[in-house]
Amino acid sequence: MRGGEFARNLTLYMKSQKYGFKEFMAYRTQAISWVLIQSLGAVSTLIMVSVIYSVSSGVPGWGYFQLLALGGLVQLTSGIMAFLISPRMLVRTMRNGGLDQLLLKPYNPLLMIVARNPGIRNLGGVVSGALLLAYALHGAGVGLEAMLVFIPSYLIGLVALAMGVIVLALVSYVLFKDASFTNWLMSIMFDASDYPATIYGIIGSTALSILLPVTFAVFFPAAAVFGYVSAYVVLGVALVCIAVAIMFYFSTVYLLRKYESGGG
């Protein structure tokens, strides 16, 4: 992508988000209510982890703040996914022929899909998840060096996950013309990710990585920041994430060709 094209796409995205934020804040009481509702996930995670460690020894190998950080990371990631892309909204738009005008505009189709998602209401989940994660990392005594490993590994995993969600939504459109399956699978995957993937064994952890690469954005970055995996594993996972993201991108391009114009 050329520099001018990138700048144009970025400008469109920022303007779309600015408009979405103004529209969301038009009814302030409703907006505040949504923010508070979306924050309940982080609160429930804090309560759940506290209860687990008050009545038991917790998850083997993982301390209180470490498991809390994993839960905060799940809340942050799920909030970001909801902010970036809504499978239900995307499939509904495609069923109604709503991508006609988007695909004809001189912008990247993926950008148009993401920019049109009204995900501002999910910022409450993003902020509360980030605060919970920051609190847990501070409590666990994580230093700057570990964060320099965590941040890039998380961002790379996040890109792979976002592309995976888009592909899954498009597959749901092609097969079912409905996104209920996608939302159901995402809900299960994020709930399962509140605990270290290793507790599910090889089969379970592999399934969590293949069905939707949630572990790439949640478990491996958390394991990396706490030193549970070596630098070679971190590098290997990062390379896999890049390969997966590229594969999902080309899959998206292919699946968009299955779009039936005019609400077909």
C-alpha cells in the first residue's frame, strides 16, 4: 500500500470513528449506561478470580495476579474485537445488500467493513479490561523488559485474531447467511480463555488455536510476560501469527467474492 493510499484510508477510519463517537454520545445517559454495562465483565473477572484463590490454591503454576492478568487480557481483547468488527452487523449488512456501495468506493474493503462497525459502545469493556490488566501486571511485579516482549507479541496476535473473526463471519454468511454461529463460537472461545490453555491439554489448547486464534492474542502473550515460555516460542508464535494473518487476508478477499449484490 502506497503512502498516500494509507493516509487516505487512515483519514477515513478516523473520521468514521469520530462520527460514531459523536453519534454514541448524542444520548449521554444511554452512553454512560452502555459503558457501565460493558465494564461488568472486568468486575466479574476480578470477583471470580478472587473467589477461586480464596477457597482453593488456584490454577497450578499461576498466581493470583497472573490469572487476573489473563482474565483482564481476555476482557481487553474481547472488547477490542467488538469495537473493530461485529459479525452479526456484517452478515446483516451483506444479507441486505449493504456492501454494494462500500465495495464500489476507492478504499480497502476490509477498512470499509471495520470503519462502518458501530463499536463505540464497547469502549467500556476495552477500558475496564485494560485497567484490570494494568492492575494485575503491577501486582505481579512485571518489569519494563517483560513488557517489551508482551506488547509486540500481543499486537501481532491481535491482528491474527481480528482477521480470523472477519473470515469466520464471512464463512457464516456464505454457509448460513447468519452470524449466530460466529457469535456463539466467539463467546465460548473467550470464556474458555479466562484460564490458561494448558489446562485443556494438547487437544483442547490446539482446538482453541485452530477454531479461532484466541490463544495467540491472549494465552501466549500472557505466558510470555510471566516467563512461562522461552524467547524461541515467542518468536515462533509471532511468525505463525503473521502467516495466519496473511492466510486470513487472502481468505477474506476470496470470500468477499461470494457476496451476492443487492440483498441476494
